[in-house]
Amino acid sequence: MLRERGVHMGWMSVIPFVAVVVAAIWTKQVVPSLLLAVVVAGYLAEPDWLGGMTTSLQFIIEGLQDENNLKIIIFLYAFSALIGLIKFAGGIKGFVRAATEKVDTKRGAFLLTWLSSVGTFSAPSFRIVTIAPVMKAMRKKLPMTKQELAFVIETTASPLVVLIPVATAFVGYMSSVIEMSIHQAGTEGDPYRLYLQSIPFNFFAFAMLGIGFYLSFFHRNKKSATDAEDGTKQANEEDDQWEDCHPAVAKNLPTRPWTLIIPLFSVIILTFLLMYVLGLAKGEQGFQALINANVLDAMVLAVVLTIVLLMVYLKIVRQPLRTMMNTLIHEGNEMMGVIVLLAMVWGLSKGSEALQFADTVSSSFGWIPPGYVAVVLFIVGCGLSYFIGSSWGTWGILMPVGVSIAVSAGSSLPIVIGAVFASGTFGAFASPLSDDTNTTAGILDLNPVKYAKFKLKPALIAAGVAAVIYFAFSFFM
């Protein structure tokens, strides 16, 4: 095979990445586009009708055989299963009911929105289905239109979650993409530590959080709170009822708010505790034991232990074990789309290695001024993420390219990685195709396309601010 011969493909090694970008923008589908890129890489590596197919399959298999990649799959599946079990236990419904009964002012509602992030930052969709029903129930008490309420809710979803370095569905994926990219680029570094170092450079996320905070606590709107998305009055009183606006708060579920709060804090506490224990097992002491631990192992074990403890509690309160197991499997399967996406990303990475993509980049892009890599990647990534509507897809496509160019040009890896993550965050927030947009619009009865158009202007302002900061950094880095 080509990998064994070590043949340098030159610019042909770029073809799979061109194929995935074009296909993703054209089809608005990330997974089929990534699969196409893997197949293209397979046929470039082995230009035979059967050899190309088997080589493509081998790329995917090699990615799935990696020990850390398997741990990420287990973590994502178990994490999704835990969220499903929390829904089944009535944790989200109990939180919404308790919140709507105790909060009766605009300031209180938005204070709850921000403070609740302490316990609901696990995933953007989880944040949205927890907070949006509360706002739906209180909308007539809040002097804001539906679109503005939705905007405030979403600023505490993806822009917040990407900045939290532990116990989220994003951490495992983001670390995996970094690990894959630095390996492909032929450089060294701890993926999790690079992720931590990149957080301060996700300027778009910080800008969106700032805008959302302003709208929450300092915004004054002369419009009536009953204005709908088209500016007309709503006649239907049931429009602001939160029950059954999402399966997580369905009427047939129990109301136990502590089954939301305790499991999530359990994951956080157990993660840090296990990180420390694993660090001690490596012979480290004190704070060094914490920062040198295997974070992925700690997160996987923390989620699994929390699932076991929650199931024991639910069994004590006489919930059927069969129903719990069905819930775990059903909700875990909700993450299969992401797992398939990861398999394609890892397969493309293996194909790029076989085609010696990093060598092509290093020999062709060394002339780029190091300071300009981040701003260019951010702008390109914003366009890509908006058209495909997927932050994870954008990171999987763009990070290997970005890291390879950064290594070739001598750019700062944390800044470049932060810029790529920022560009994907833009699409998750602003795109009409994103899950965040459609979940929020569905709960608050908004037209997704009109709502996406409404929030595009502030998103572009935040992106413009971020681009200016990246450009300013080019003079100092």
C-alpha cells in the first residue's frame, strides 16, 4: 500500500479536504461529506476499484482501533445515556417546575438562566431544554420578544459550553480532534492541555457571552412581551405553556429536581477526584497529580459511576430496572450520529497520514506570516460552519488543516486551536441548520429561519470583534 511505500502525493493529498468542504457546503450534510473524503483518500492511496474501497475501510478501522478514541466513544455514549436517565427520573421537569414557581421577575429569570449554567453546562442542547421551558412559562412577565429570549438562552449554550474544560460532551471530542491533528502534523503536545491553553483565545464565545449578558440585565425594550416573531399579538394563551413543549418535560414524567442537580455535580466532583487519584498513581503529588492525570479516563469512570448511583436510587424508589435499561440504551443511541461523525473524522485523519498531507502543508505554507494563520482560519471556519450548521463537523474538517499550517508557519498552537473552535461556535450559534437554533425555536414556537436571521446580525458583530482581536494579535505573536 501507499503508506508502506511512503510515496509523497504532493498537492493531491489536499484533494480529500477540498472534497469534504465542497460536499458539506453543497449537501449541508457533514457525515456523508466526510465519508466521501475518506473514500477519495482511499482511492488516491490505492487507485484500484477494489483496493480503494478496502483501503478506505481500513482507514476507518484504524481510527476506531485507537485506545483513546474508543474511550471517547464510551464517554459520549455513557454521557448521553446519563442525560436520558436524568430526563426519565424527572430531573429536568422538576427543575423547570421549581423555577417557574419561585421566579417571578425579569432579573430573577435571567439570573436563574446564568446561575443554572453551574449545573447544566454538560451540553448545549441540555442547557436549552432546561432553561427554555422556564422562559416560555414566564414570557408574559418578561419585557422581551420571543426572539430576544431565545437569543439570551442560546448565548449560554454553545458559547458557554465550549469554554468549560471538564464534564461536558464537548471536552472529549475537542481533545480528540486536537490529538488527531497534532499527530497528523508530526508535532508533540498534550491534547487536553492544549485545549485548556486555547480557551482564552475563543474570542467569539466571549463576545457572544458579553452581548447575551447585556441583553439579560441592561436591555430596555419598548415592545410588548406578547409580540410574536412577526410583530403581531398572540391570541392563543396556550402558546406560553411549558408542559409538553419538549419530551424532557412531558406531563407523564415525575418531578424530581434533585435528580438533575445531584448527578451532574456527582460527575464534576468524581471527575476531579479520579483525576487526582490517577495522578497519584503516576507518582505525582499535589497539584501536579491533578494536571498530569489521564483526564479522559477520569471522565469515563465518573460518568459510569454516576449512572450506577442514579440507577440504585431509582430502583429504591421503585422504578423498573427494565425501563431504566431501555432508557439508557435508547438515549445512548442518540449519540450514534456523533460517533459515526467521529469515525469518519478519524478515518480521514488516517487517510491524510497515508497521503502525507502534513508534509505537503509544511513544504507549501511555510511562507505564511505566523500571526495571520488564526484570523484566516477563523474567517474561513465561520463561513464553513454557517453553511453546514455543525460546530463538531467544522472542527473535524478544519482542525487538521489549521494545526498543520500552524506548525509549518510557526504559529502559536493555542491561538490557532482557539480560532478554529471559535469558528465552529459561530456556526452552532448563528446557522439556521444548527441543532441549537432548531431546538430553541421548537420550544419557543419560533420559525427557525426567521429566528436565525434575527440573531445573525449580533453574531456577525461578535465575529467581527473576534476577527479584529485575532488580527491585532498578529502584531504581537
